[in-house]
Amino acid sequence: MSRRAWVRQIMGMPISIHVRAGDVDSPLIARGVQAAFDIIDHADRLFSTYKQDSEVSRIRRGELDPVRPTRWSRRSSRCATKRVS
């Protein structure tokens, strides 16, 4: 069994994904790793307090209605609410 790690700078820090499989260089693994990084990138674009064009920054400036968040924000909010209760 082979191992491989991918590292990207996201949210101002290194994010790593580690895979252990028979063929860590297969196209299927590459697509899965890229999809995972894409999700993290998307979350950063929405929730970053450092990026001026993020959804959170736009809400703070009053440019975006917090009552009408994107699908991702609604889903994240529901998940956070479930974890707290």
C-alpha cells in the first residue's frame, strides 16, 4: 500500500490531505483530492474575514442581506446550530 500527501496554502495555513491506497497516483484519487481542496477553497471564499469579497465580509459591510444567505451559508448555519444544541 502506498502513501501520498498533498499540501495547499488555504485560509493562510497549510492544509494537507493524506491518502493511503494501492495506486495513490490514479486519476480517481487525483480527482478526489482536488474535489476536497475545491470544497475548502469554496468555504474560504465564503467565510473568510480577511478576503474583502467573501460573503462574510460583504455581510459585515452591509452589501449582502444576511437573511438571504447562499445555500452553503444556510447549510453551514444549520450544521453549526445542530452541533450547539
